[in-house]
Amino acid sequence: MDFKSLKEMLKKIFMALFILAFIACAAEPRVVTDVEGSANLKPDPSQSLVSRELVKIIEGAHYKKVKVDDSLSSKILDKYINQLDQGRSYLLASDIKSFEKYRLTFDDDLRAGDLTAFFHIFNVFQARYADRLKYSATQVDKPFDFTKNETFTYNREKLPWLESIEASNTLWKKRVKSDLLNLKLSGGDAAKNKETLKTRYKNLLSQTQKLNNEDAFQVIMNSFTETIDPHTNYFIPQRAQAFNEEMSRTFEGIGASLQLENEVIKIAAIVPGGPAFKAKTLQVNDKIIGVAQGKDGEFEDVRGWRLDNSVSKIKGPRGTVVRLKIIPAGQEISSQPKIVTLVRDKVVMEDQSAKKTIKTITEGGKSYRIGVIEVPAFYMNFKDYQAGDPNYKSTTRDVRRILDTLKREKVDGIVIDLRTNGGGSLMEAIELTGLFIKRGPVVQVRNPRSTEVSDDDDPSISWTGPLGVMVDRFSASASEIFAAAIQDYNRGIVMGTQTYGKGTVQSALDLSRYISTVDEFLNKIKTTDKSGKATTATQGPRFGQINLTIAKFYRINGSSTQHKGVIPDIQFPMIFSADKYGESSEPSALPFDSISPATYTRVADLSPIKSQLIKLHENRMKESAEYKYLLEDIVEFRKRESENEVTLNEAKLKKERELQEARNLARDNQRRALKGLPPLKKGEVKKADDYDFIQDESLKTMADFIRLNQAGQFTMVY
């Protein structure tokens, strides 16, 4: 035997001995009994690896110094139960009591990769959930008295856990009664309503029976990570892929949005420019009953499948062939199916990308053309960017092209609409800011070791004219970085409501890069069946992704946006309360703080201009019927928000709805009168109204801003 062969043999012997020692020393997992009525889901070895790795990553790399100990374990248990049954409608008090034995053990379990207790709790919940749906289905045909004065409590979040199955039955009888009453008031006949409700419960039961250990693992790991902070999240492989596609605004597939309806996959929308759009062989509401790979692969019947499993079969690398067996829209499921062949390609989700409109606003006897750019997220195709693709998809590249178009169309001002934009790429927030300033710091990022200032180094400016930014309570993270930078530089006017208040930075970590070679090898051994054939997990183990909080960001003026968010220059009343919506509603959110400001120079002094704009805005609000309606809506919303029960008396509920419909009709007719339109009658269908009061008033403020700029009341210095 030569030296090379001997060395290889010794290497294999050493590895085998190491593995045997590892397996012998590994702690035995906790033993729990099966739960009748559940699928008795169990963790697989790869999930055990992920659990152990996440503990190491979080303790070693999270921005907040985290210790996974008994104190955290207690919080994880509470979070986990709340994630499963927030409304306290399924689990019983006896279940909660039985879970108490795990209160101080979850830290040890996660560190050891022993997930049996977590899965046991999930199985108990699944059994209770399925039992409640089955029970509800048996109650549908029972007689109900809709003249009784009783109520159904639909939100039990702050109430005690149900003490017995009898108490649960009482609650769920009322839920069935409420569901039937809603259907009755919608106009359906009794027999049809009962069938509708039975089908609804049947579909919900079917979906819960299709839950797998990946679904359970996702909830378990996020109960752990979100106890530390609300933005550290774990994604199982499928959801990691979906998250990254969402960030890039591109994916590879056929270019169709799918939904599940009565156990059948249906086409909900077709993406313009995608393979399905170009082929014109599919249409909305077509039903997909079979999928085959390549030109001659066998069809798999996907009826009754989970939506994500069907999607994974239909998606695939560009250039590959997929064949679909479909029932054309409008035809019965028993009809003769049609075969459609498509070649997968890269699909760009343009409807979820930045887009523009031009609005003409007349103020002070003069008309102004204002370009509104709606930015739904700060997206970027990192894969194409890293590959050097010059045409990679990104927010900044899209907005730059839009700005070039708007300049050619001679607009007087630009508004960037960031309402409901939850953020995205930090780099894109910096790059987008750079389109409006010459150069300079945009945001400060502090990690546990140092503080770095992120600059825009590109001296070019895509738009030098008047600029506005619209935000709301759901503008978060990267949106807040952009809005804050524009405000700190005095580059433009920020309009709307206080933003979300997310001032933390996350990094997406592919766990496949952290699982050791030995661990992965062990995983392959443990996931090989008795015949010696490797299971799916072995053929290409992927361990998902963690979005880990690694830093906090700060405005260039030194203030954090954490909790505080961005306070607009022109403020509107906020319909959503800060203690229920936004970072301040999260118990595990990091605290607010400040650091030293960066060195930067404002491009203008807008203080006197802002004072004038605020005064003009307030004067309009005094005379605005829409502003009055907004205040009324806020009062009504807060009232509804505080309610947690509904009447089950048909006459009372009908009267409540009639009063609400009458208020809505009166409101509509008041609006129509202001526009010189004839009033609507009760029951008359009105055309869809896309009127946006907040945008309309913000554009009037922008018109004032443009007018003052043209009058020379301030000068931008770049």
C-alpha cells in the first residue's frame, strides 16, 4: 500500500471513530408522548443542527449582548404560545399548565438541538385547532336563535385561557353562529350558507393537516429569535428564497401568481413580460391540476397539494421546460384538461417596482406639474449585482430612469412616496439619497465595536429642483434613513405621519455557510433510510437563513430613529396609535439613544419656508371637509379598535350595519356635492374612487413649496 492510500484509509478511520464518539456522547432527546389528533410532527436532524448554530450565532454576533439562559427561556415559552394562539381560542388552561415544565429548559434544549418539547407543544396546538374545526362543522346544522341577546367575543387576547372543553364548545358555538349570521345578512339562503361554512371549515382543516415539520420549525425558531428583537428572523429554505426574490424583484419561473381555492391551484394574476404573458396560453382563473418537468416528464397530480409545494414544482431555472395540465377558466374541474408547455425565464415584478405619475395642481391661480414616484420597497438584485450584470434591478436605478423621464416631461417638482414602504436594502437607501445631494454622509451605522459613517461619494445629482417625501406609520427602516437624510440636509419637505421607528440593521446569513462539514456529514448519515438510499435532505442540504440584527443606524444629526421614527415637517393626524403599531409596540425592541452628529452641510435654510408651508397647510385644513372626515374616521377607528365582541342578535347587528351604511352614503354624497355630482341612492353602486386626500394635500403643499422656490425665497447650494 502506498503512502497516499494509507493516508486516505487512516483519514476515513479517524472520521468514523470521531462520528461514533460524537453519536455516543450526544445527549438523548427528550421523550414525549404522541398527541392524538395531530400529525405528530417531529424535528429532523438538520433542524437540530440549525438550532445549535443559531444559539452560537446569536450569542456571538447579535448587536445586543445576548445570553441564552433561563430568563430568556421563560420569555421564549410565552412568545411561542402567543405565536400559536394569540386569540386564546384553541388551547385550554390545562394545556398551558402542562407546558410550564418547559419554562426554564428551552435554553438548554435549543443549545443541544433538542426540539422535541417545542414540537410537542406544536402538536398539542394542531390537535386542538383541528378538533375545534371538526366541532364547528358539527354545529352548522344545529338550530340557532338569532333573536337572543348574546355576544361573541372574537378577541380573547387579554382574557384568561379557557378552563374546559365545555367552555371552548360554548365559545365555538357562538363563532359558528356569528359566521352564519354574517352570511345570512349578506343575502344567501340558509342551505347555501351552511354549505359555504362547512366548506370553509373543511378547507381550513385540510390546510392544518398539511402542515409539516418545516412549518413548525419556522414558528419555533422565530419564537426564539423574536424574543431577542423583533427583526431577527429565521427563514426556512423556501421562505428564504421567497424573501430574496422579494428583495431582488426578480425570480425564475413562468411569471404567474398562484392561489389555493378549494384544494385546487388557481392562477390569480399573470406578470406582464413573463413567459406566461408572452405565450398567451394561460389566463387568470385557469386551474392547474398537474405539473410535469421537461418535454417528456411524467405529470404529478397537484390537486390537494399545499400551495408552496406546487409553486416549487412550477418554478425553476431559466431555459428549462415545465408542462402544466390545466382546466381553463370557467370550466368544471371534471372537464377535459389542456396541456400548456412553457419555457421558464427570469421574471421582473414591475408592478412591485418604483413607478411614476404626473399630477397637475393649481394653487394661487397657477398650475404646477408634479412628478410622484411611488417606491414600494428598497429592493436590489444582489445576485446579479455581485455577478457584474450591468442591468441588475434596483430601486435607485429604476428611480434614476424615472427622474430622467420626468425631467424631459418638464415637471416642476418631485415627490417620493414612501408610504407603507417597510424598507429593504441599506445600500439602496444611501444610493437613492445620492440622487438628490452632491455628496456627503447619509447615515451612521454603529455596531458593537465601532461607528461608521456611510457616505454618498457620487457628485452627480439627478434632480436639483423642489423635492418632497411622503411617509406614514408603516414607512420603516431604509425609508426612514432616506426621509431623515433629506430632512437633515434641508434638501426637501417631509410630509405625512410619524414613521415606524425601526432603527436597526440586519444582515442575511445563509446558514449553509456556518454548518460545519462534520455536522453536515452527520446530517447525511442520520437522514439516510434503512435501505441506504439518501433522503431529500441529503441530496442537497440547505439550512435556511437568519436575518440577524448586527447594528443600529443613526441620522447624520446623531439621533436614532429607533422608536422615534421621523417626524414630518408637515404633519397629518395619525390613525394608528404608536403603542399598537410600530416599533414601540414590540416588547423586545431595542431602546432609543443618540450619538455624536456627523459632519455635513445643509443645502439650504428651509426654516422660514417650513413655517410658511405649515401655516398654509393649517389654513387649508380649517376649511377642508376631507380633513374633518379624516378626524371622524380616526375616532371611529379607535372606537372599533377597542372592541372585542360582536352582537349575535340579528336585528341589532342589522341595525348597526344599516347605520354604518347610511353614514357611508351620507359621506359619499357630501363628497359628490363638493364635486358637483348628483347624489347616490341607497343600494346604488358607485364607481371606484381612487381619491387620496393625504396625497392631494401633500401635493398642494408641494405646489406652495415650488411657488416659494420660484419666488426666490430660498436657494439650494450644492
